[in-house]
Amino acid sequence: MENERTVRLSGILARVGSKAIYTYDFGDSWEHGIVLEKRLPVDPNMTYPVCTDGQLTCPPEDCGGIPGFYDLVEALNDPNHERHEEMLDWIGDFDPQAFSVDKVNRVLTPARRRRKAPQG
């Protein structure tokens, strides 16, 4: 177990094939399996961190982990579901299949600025 604020991912995933499990939100127990598939050369014209690909949207905060997420999707997809209106009021227009590289990179922008800040 490592502190996410002090450890670099490159220190954990040192070689191709290395694996790690990252737990986000201990209350909801979101676990992410991470595998280093390949190393790419650093692009001097790129600002890091950067997302290059992905799939599916990020689950909403505090939805109850995996079971709560599937309950949410089920209720949203069925207008006759007893909690359909409640979930719609809570989350609004939500598409679990959506993914946008641009949206992810907009979220990463603050981290990019921190890395560019002068060291003092």
C-alpha cells in the first residue's frame, strides 16, 4: 500500500507487464486494475498528464460502488422502474456509455498547471 500523493506511478509500474490495483473511494470500494502495456517516448510538444484513450464514463460520486452504479443504470434505463424519477432528478442526463478524451483532459488541466509551476 502506497500514498497516492507521494508515489509516482512510474515507481510502481517499473516495467512493461507490471500491474497495480488502485482503490478510489474506500467507502464505495472502487478498485481499478492498472497494467503497463507499453512505454512510449516522451513527446516534448505534449503537456502531461494526458489521456490518449478510454471507454465508458466515470460513475457519479457516492453512487454506492459497483452495485449502486448498476442499480442507477437500471433505474435510468427503465421509465417504469420505481426509482426512475428519483435517479433522474439526482443525476440528470447521464450516459454510462459516453467517453470523451477532451473532457478527461480538461479535468487533468489543473494537474498540468501544477507540474508547470516554478519550483521554489
